[in-house]
Amino acid sequence: MPPDISYTSRLEEEHLARLQDLLFFNENQGRYRDGIIQSIENFGEPFLRAKDGLIRVHTTTLGEVQSIFAMARSEDGGSVPVGVAIFARSSEDTFSLLHISVAREFGSGGPHAKEMVGLKLFQRTMDAARSIRGIRRMTVHYGRLGFSEFPIRR
């Protein structure tokens, strides 16, 4: 049975350790090392803060940034984060996807790859960009294509 995946911009503090694993200890990050370094140089190093029972993502340069979390239903009826997209308005007309991370089992080649968590996080980031007046493009600073720019169509 495929996992039940939901997407949210709010993540409770109880998921801090799992989110740290996704962001900072992800076994796929070596494949994207140069792009991750470039993103950190451009936007600052990401870090996590708990406030009012929720986790907030920040960077050392931009401060608090926006996030979308992919949550999979767990066996106990709760949910666990299996992916995250971190993004920010980087100029008057640009959204930048700073980082995207997906748990191994939901990444390409994983047993739940058909869920396309990474693509769905990207699409939801595009939707967020589309909802903000004045945003005309979204940039992605690493990935299979390296630096990429996507027009925002409404």
C-alpha cells in the first residue's frame, strides 16, 4: 500500500531530530555538494529554531525563510517528515529554492520513488511563488541541471 503523503508549511517541534537528519545528514547530499555549497554562499547556512512549538528554518544571511514539509503517515497513525523544500524571496521579482531534501526511501531508486516527493515539493514551491504578486521567476541553485531559472506563469 502506498504511503499517505501530505504537505504542510507547519512542522511541530517533536519532529526536530527527523528534520535535522533530512537536512544535515542526508545520504544523497554528496551528489549535490557543489550546488549546496553555492547555495550556502549565496543565502547563508541553514539552521533550525523551535518557537511556539513549531520548527522554523533560518539561514545565517536571510534570517527566517519559508518551508514546505512532506509528511508521511506513520504506522502509529501520526506522521513523520520525509521531505522539505526551503525557499525565500531573493529579490523583488524572484523566489529562490534554497534547498530541497527527500528521505532516501522517497528519493529516486527508493521503494516509494513513485510518490515523487521531490517533484511535488518543487511544484508546491512554484505554487507559493505564483501566489505572490510581483514574482516573475523562481531560481534553483543546484540539482541535476545545476542553476536553473523557471518563469512563473499565472
